[in-house]
Amino acid sequence: MTLERPTQDPTTQPNGSLLWIKDPAGIHTSSRDNAYASRGLVVDTDTGVITEMVGAGSEPTRYDRVFDAAAHVVLPGLINTHHHFYQTLTRAWAPVADAELFPWLQGLYPVWARLTPDALESAVTVAVAELLLSGCTTAADHHYVFPAGMEESVDIEVDVVQRLGARAMLTRGSMSLGQDDGGLPPQSTVQDHDTILADSQRVVEKYHQGGEDARIRVALAPCSPFSVTRELMRDTAALATDLDVRLHTHLAETIDEEDFCRERFGLRTVDYLESVGWLSSRTWLGHAIHLDDSEIARLGAAGVGVAHCATSNMRLGSGTCRALELEEAGSPVGLGVDGSASNDGSNMIEEVRAALNIQRLSAGPSRVPVSRALNWATCGSAGALGWDNIGVLEPGARADLAMFTRDELRFAGSHDPVASLVLCGAHRADRVMVDGRWVVEGGSLPGVDLERVIARQGEQARLLMRDESNPAVLG
């Protein structure tokens, strides 16, 4: 649909900044007060803020332009709380296609050790583009692989995110515990303690934005108990406090990880987390599957956030996050697509459907309505990231929107517009707005040549899979 000047109000300005997204077919606000806004919302495209929600039988107090949203279902922009952008280069790789987490990692670490700046730039472009096209406006990426020559990986990510117009929580990840010292990753993929902390401070000071209009934020993210030292975990927590940024890590993803923590530290995973100063509301965790009742209560009491990665957990056979119990204990619960080598996709609206279905297996449909799954992907994810003014449609929130049409065969015969997006399997947004600016229009990314992006990614993926002892392309 095109923007048009309203004719019913002669005081409006055709070139003004207040855009009424009018009369959507359906709307889910995820608002904390559950505001009903059947006639849409008004966005200030200059400031990137929602100025008004328009209720049934009402018109906006003021607006300049109209977008006729009669064919669209409107959601807050979806928020991805856990990803590994670089892994779009290693999707569906046959040698690890049927492996569990530890052998999957051990097979892929040597491949990721060959990352180059060009390969990473291509991978991030693919990941962010795919997320935007799925209705995702904010993504948290966990980048922890820094082989020689990749010292400016976070800088590359910032450039791509800004170019494509997304919002992001980029983490300076790390691995410091290599195989020589009892860890899982090979030595070629780990860095020393001081180098990690120095670069962590560098990227925070250079890129982290703390204001309400922030587009890029930075968190610190040692990878996992089996790939970083205890000392690095402690010192990173202290640095995050000094710099006032958030903390992220993988935790309790598999039984293998639990066994590793018991053998190396003499502690279960949550006990270990507390021992290194991470049991706080500054922290959000990837996965958090293998927890007992007391551990869930402790995480909830501390306000530790959780990224529920349903598709990846199913793909690797890792288990099921107890998302409902965590949320009810006080943990903010969001959704994450996880890496595109364990999900093999970067699609947030599809992740909502996966989370809904896997949680209904144990809790039943009545405890997991569609609205709850959508809230995990929006206001729940915002809570996990500690980002207050996104993930909802309400006055004062950032104008991040995902708009879907239902003109595909999969929606034929569907009724409830919002529920149909999840239950019938929406997979691509028609329009996406970030900070009041359209970044997806008509299901496309303006100014992005996707054919070229895909071709370049294929070339970089093939180069990455070449081994010195076997120059054949393996993937």
C-alpha cells in the first residue's frame, strides 16, 4: 500500500512526520497494559517514536499522513535474544547434520577457525537480512570466535547492522579455555585473558549506546563454561559492572555441559554462575534447559533473563527449556533463533511457532496461548535484553513494527488474523519499520541486491570449507 494524504482533515500536512498506520486487519500490541488499538497507531517518523494508539471508534488526535493497513496484521518488531551471525556460512553441513552439541561443536570449530573478514561480513549481511525479512527488528548476536586476523569482528558487525537499518545488541564474546587446558575448542580459536578484556572495553567504549534512542548496544559474553576460564568469567562480570553493560553466556544447554561443570568446578551450572558473580539481573542466558526447581527459583529471584531457543534445541536434541516456570519465577523469557548452523535458519516469526508448539507439549494449549508466545518474542525478549522501550506498541515506545499480509495459500480459510500468523506459519513480513523508518517494503529490502548477497555467501561458504589437506569443497 502507498502513503496518501488524508482528505477528512484539512489541517493535516502531507509532508509532516506523523504517520497514522490505519485500520489494520489485526494488531497485537504486547503492551504492558494490554491496550486495545483496533484502529492502529500513529508514528512520528522524525523522532522514531509511537505517539498514539487509536482505539475503536476513534481517530488520532493529530496525524499528517495515512498508511492504509487494511491488508496487514501489525506486531511490535520481533526481538531475537540469541544468535551467532557467522554461522550462516555453515548451515546444513553434512558431517555434523546428525550430531549432538559437543561433537557438533568439535566438528565445526576447525571450520570457524578459518573465518576471514570478508566471510564474516557476508555472513552478517545474510543473517540480518533474513531476520529483518521475518519481522525481526532487534537482534542480539553472540560472536565469540576471534582467530588471527579477526580482531575487528564486532566492528564488522556494527557496520552491517547500521547499513541494513536494524537495531542490535552485539556481544563481545570470548573463548579462553582451549583443548590444551581441558576445554572444548582448539587452541587456534581461543584468546588470552588480557586481550579479551582489553578489546571488550574497546568495543563498549566505541559502540555502546545507552540512550532511549539507542540503535547499537554492546554486552560482554564469555562463550560457555567449557570454553572460558573461571577467572575470565569473574573479571568479565566486574568489567560489565564498571562499564554498565549486560552479560550473556550459554548455560545448562546439555547434560554434557552439566557433567563438565561437575568434573571441572565441582558445581552444577547455576552454582557455578553464582560463584563467578553472574547471578544478577544484568545477565541473560542462552538455552537454560537442564535446571531443577530450586535453580529456576534462584534464577527468577535474581532476575536473570533467558533466551529460549526452541528450534535449535530440537535440532540438536538438547532438551526443552522450562520457559513457563522460569517466567513465573521472575526470569524475563525471550526467544532466540540461535546460530544458523544449529537452527539452519534465522527466521523469528517461525521461531514463535516453534516455541508455541514445543511448550504446549508439556503445558497444554490453555497455558500457552498464541499471545504468550508472541509476548516472548516481543516484550519478553526486550526484558531479557534489558531494553525498556522496544517490544511493545504503546505511546513513547520506539516505532519498531512488523507487518504481515495473509495472501498466501497457507492462510486460506483462516479466521483470527493475529493467531493465524503463528498457527498457519507466517514466514515473511511484508513491511518492517525500525525507528519510524521502513527497512522492509513489499517483502524486500530497499537498496539490497539479494541475488548478489546470496551468490557472495555461497562463494564465501565454499571457501571456508576448503581444507589444506583436502581442497575439495565439503559443504
